[in-house]
Amino acid sequence: MTAKFRSIRLAACVLTSLIAVPALAGSAADGVSASEPFVRMVPPGMATSGAFMTLKNADDKDHKLMKADSPVAKAVELHTHINEGGVMKMRPVKDIEIKAKGEAVLKPGGLHVMLIGLKQELKEGDSVPVTLTFEDGSSKKVDAPVRRIQTEMKMDMKPGMQMDMKPGMQMDMKHDHEHMH
Ligand SMILES: [Cu+2]
């Protein structure tokens, strides 16, 4: 391989990592649409946040979201929440299934795209690019605005479920420990 050829290949690699690959007709990225994406606003200094959206599958076959990437975080994982004796805990999931003609809802307290090690402060109204990659390797870029979602966290709490902390805040701190150890 010539040096020139190598540099072209390198340039192509850099380009594909910077620019979202356009969805090819018939690909999973073509069949799945992401509606109402948003990223949760977190206080300055907080190292983690989450991205949420509804993934709709227009195809006759199931699709899977395999991974997500975002330039605002050092690492991005697919997570879900499980309720263990009244305590909400997060668990990484290997993929998120979007059934044929169905949808997968990523929402606070449920499935989410976890942004770990934020590289920048997320201000309300900022747009966070999130690239979703599907089972066939196709991907699409979603621009998720940063929003405050405190009230939605409250809705996830059952009456009688005691929380001696501010909704949202401390739960995220706990996430930090899980990821930072
Ligand atoms: Cu998480």
C-alpha cells in the first residue's frame, strides 16, 4: 500500500467518525425514526446525564439499537432501570429491541442512553448530537435538545415511596459511583 493510499484511507476513517453515515434505503437506520429526543439537564460539575427518545420501527422486521455515541461524553452506554425492593438501579443492556411496526420508549426511569464523563456543561436548549447504530451497522444522528426533567422524575415515584433526597440529583450521584469505581 502506498503512503498516499494510506492517507486517503485514514482521511476516510476520520470522516466517517465525524459525519453521521446517511441511512441507506432498506437499512435499520432507514426504518427506525427517533422522535422527541432530549438530554436531561444536569447541574454543572455533574459527570453523567441521559438521552431519551421514542424509537419507532416502520419496517416489517424487528430492529435493534446496538450502541449510541455522542461527542459530549467520554463513554456512552445503553441502560435500563430496574426496581429492586423500591430502589431504582441502572443496568447496562446489550441492545434495545424495536419490534416490527412497534416502538421502544427511552424515558427517565426506564431505558436510556447513558452519557458518562461529560466533557462539557449541558445548558438548557443546547443541542446534543447522539449517533445511534443498529444491528446491521447502519446509523443515524439525532440532535437532542437539553431539557429540565425534574417533574417527570417525580411522576416515576410511587406514593409512599420515601425519598429523603431531591429527585434526580442524588440518583445521578449514585450513577456516578457505579460508573467511576
Ligand atoms: Cu444509566
